Amino acid sequence: MDLSVIKIGNSKGIRLSKTILEKYEIKDTVELTLKKDHIILKPKVKPRKGWDKAFKKMYEREDDRTLLPDVFQDENLEEWA
């Protein structure tokens, strides 16, 4: 695909079509990686995207129990008092 480089203020840029933005779920920010002979653009994804839905499913399946106890038997809580 060929894209035109356009003037944007004192800089230059490219325009991405609505189709590309939707297909790759590009919202406001992209990650740009420079390689020896090419440029890579990736959608910037929130690291915890989808966690809320996953936690809700875990709760519904009653699979949201803690794996480690809140207090270990050999833990000295007096240090924190």
C-alpha cells in the first residue's frame, strides 16, 4: 500500500484510513519501532485490557479464590506496628 507523506505544521506525516484504524484497533497512540531498513507501527494497548471481563468470569465460576494465604504462619506482624 502506498501512502502520501503530507505536511503537518512544521513536520510531515501519513494518514491512515478509517478501515486500517478499525481493523488494528488504533485509538489515540501507536508504538513506533525503528529497524535498520523499516518502520513498524503497532497499536498501543493498555497492559490490563480485558482484565475486568476476565475477573468477572472468574467470579461467576467461583474461581477467584486466593492462592496464597493473606498471612504466613512465620510472618512477624509486630515489625509493622
